[in-house]
Amino acid sequence: MDFDFSPDKLALQERVRDFMQRLVLPSNRDWHRYADEGVYPLDVIDPIAAQAKAAGLWNLFLPALRDDEPGTRLANLDYAPLAEIMGRIPWASEVFNCSAPDTGNIELLHRFASPAQSARWLRPLLEGEIRSCFAMSEPDVASSDATNLRTRIARDGGDYVVNGRKWFITGAAHPRCELAIVMGVGGDDGANPSADAHHRHSMLLVPMNTPGLEVVRNIPVVQHRAIEGHCEIVFRNVRVPAANLLGEEGAGFAMAQARLGPGRVHHCMRSIGQCELALELLCDRALERKAFGAALSGFANLREWIAESRIEIDQARLLVLHAAWRMDRDGNAAARTEVSAIKVVAARLQTRVLDRAMQVFGAMGLSGDTPLAYLWTWGRAMRLLDGPDEVHLGVVARRELARARERRGVTADYLVPPRRG
């Protein structure tokens, strides 16, 4: 296990960092100006994205990228620090065609799409011509257990018909969103009623302009403005050709699990980048602000917050890099427990570090004059997005208990019984 990056990978990190500093950061005010007006800032994003593509800073997230596809093939471990750099400005990943949920959807299509599906959907996504969403979560069931899903996918001759309701579907309101990958249960009682709960789900490729598909509302997250969107979508007798089935009937649950691993590494590294920014802002504020005749940096409790934040950020980064390394070496499935662990750690880290920074900024930290309140909300949201903390803790605990069963009795020799007599 070696987290020293090669000279060419370090040079790539510097290129991304320089691109962010020269082109993305100076455009941040314009992005927010559009967003404040309720307009998705394509006028800001598109010119920068064109320069990123021309510079070869494109589709950096996909290890399986083929030679004939646009982008730079990187291992998960190589991409992780780039995601951290991009994460300092939440909208920046779109500039590099590395934003969720497209990254996960591209990986799904890469692994399971037919040649015709790839030509219709994968290639335009890789080129950055369209966007997509992944429609899994539902309002009427606990979607953290995907066996609960109630959206129905019924075969009708040469078509599939979809009926159901989804919500918090990221990206569905993006002006270029043309595709929804919809996960549901086959038929009224499942495509195969005798199948176990994990083999009843399928995925369909549904164009967003299909009759019967309605984006009901764009749901603000923690009351922040909704631009790109986390939408509620209703499917009423939405009919698509059978050729729009992604993969095989009944394989949707396994495909969804395969999709989530790399995306969680991306999310976590973006979180770490945001925590680094928060710590930098905290330290600058502590040095320049005075209270009771002394700089805030002189107060012992602030020094502890700074030290604790540095230690926790570095710990989290190492844990995420380890998960990425494990995925590269052993595959996504083998790293499932490590990925669950980083998902919990990064989300909790972000709320802690951002909370400290907001406290040092005082009332200003609650306002839109700094990015802190916005970034805090995303830390809080991450404790639910892509699975709640409790589910991921359960994954980690199950592996520990499995190990304990395998070594049952080994710890007995460490116990010191009381002397008798």
C-alpha cells in the first residue's frame, strides 16, 4: 500500500489545481449570481468546460475508459486527490464532466449497456452533450433498503411500462438532463414472484421526454435553493421499448450496488476538499479577528478546534485513499466495507469541521457571505444520501462480527480469571 503519487500524477494534480485557480474560482461569483436568479449557470459552465476538455482534463473518474472514448483513464486512487481539489467549489466537477449522478450512470452504462444503448446514451454523456439522473429513492418506503421499492416495471408485448413515484432524484432538473435510469420491481408481483428479494429489480433507460413522466417538483435540500435539482418524479404508464432494459431482468439490485462504490469515494474526497477549505477559512479568521483584546487564534479552545480539524481531515483522507486503493486492487465488491466506513467518516467530518468554522465566523458564518453554511448542509445531507449512516455502520459491524465468529475462542487466553482459594 503506497500513497505516494508518481511524478506524472502529481503534475496532473497541479494542472487541475491551476485550472481551478485560474478559471473556476474567478467564475464563482457569476455562478452564484445566476443561481440566485433561479437560472442554471450554463453560460458560466460551458466555456470553462470547453477549455477543460481541450486541456485533457475530462472524464477523469472512470478507470475503464477505452482508447476511443474522450477522457483520461485514471485509477480510483489517482482520481481521489483530483476530486478533493474539485470539491472546494461544489459546482466545479461538472466543468470536468466528473459530476454526480453522471459518473455513476456512465459506469453503469459502461458495464451493462448494449452497443445500441451505448451509442444512444453513453457516448453523449462522455462527450458532455447531455446529463442524466438515477431514479431509485421513493417517498413511500424506506429506500435505504432497496428491496422495499414499489415502482413497477411491467412487460407489455415489445415494451415495458413504468408506474411509480421517485424523489430526491439528483440532476433531474438540469436543463440538459435527457435520461433517467429507473430502478423498479418487475410486474405487479415481481418479474419472478419466486425470486428472492434481491433478484426482483430491473433498470430501464427512460428518456426524460417520454409521455407520462412528470417532474412534479424540485425539492430544496435543507431549504437551500434548488438549481440542478433533487426532484420528485411521477411515472404514469410510461412506455419504453423492451430494448431499453439495461442489463438483464432481475439484475437491477446487483447493478445498483456496483454503481455506488466509486461514487462514494468521489463524494468523500469532495467532502475532504470542502473541509480543507473550511479549515483554511477558520484559521484566517482566527488570525485576523480580535475579541477581548486578543486575536481569536490565541484562545485555547480555538487552537484545539484547529488541531482536531487537521488531525481528523488527515485521518479521513487516509481512510478514503485506502478504500480507493482496495477497489483498484481487489474490485469494488471486495471494498464494500471500506467504502461504507468512509461514507460515515466523511459525512460526520464535514458537519464537525464546518460547524467549527461557522462558530469562528459568528453570524457571518450563517449567511451566504461565506460558503460555510452551504457546505455544512451538504455534510448533513451526506449522512442520508447514498445510504444513511446506520446502514453503513451495519455493514462494518457485520464484517467485524463475521471475523469474530471465525476466530471464536482465540481471545480467551487474554482473559485473566480471578484467583481462587
